[in-house]
Amino acid sequence: MSKDIRTDHEYQVAEFGDFGFRVLTGASQEGERFSSIMALEDSQITIVSSRNGDGYATIILLAGMIVYGDLYVDSVDNGAVIAYLRGE
């Protein structure tokens, strides 16, 4: 199955966790791509754009905030996040 999200249905399946999720307090496993990342508590994370692998950003998410995209988590510097997988 492709990990690209091309239709509303594929987005909703990923958003509602049908592909699974990870609760992260550190780096994600190699190759895991996420469609959204939500802070369970105030968190500072470094994310990378998976499309080209060249878009690094260190961001602060307050509890409940969500970031969307084609992402993987390089590190969770503090806090905890729930990251929803893009596909299998």
C-alpha cells in the first residue's frame, strides 16, 4: 500500500488512526511517516519533511496542538506526542 495520501478517504483513515499511532517521548523508528502529530503535553520536537527529507524544524507544541504533513519525528526534546502513521 502506498503511504501517499491522495483522497479525502485516505486522509480520514490516517487521521482517525486506522494505520496506527505511536506515543513518542524520543525519536521515531527509521522509516515511519506520520500524517499528524499531537502534543499530549507541552512538547518541543524536531520534525523532518519526509517528501524530500530536507525540511528540518524544531517546534514547540502546547498540549493539544496538532501539526499536519508528511513528517517523521527526528527527536522529542521534551514532553510527549501522539503521532498518527500515514500507512503500512
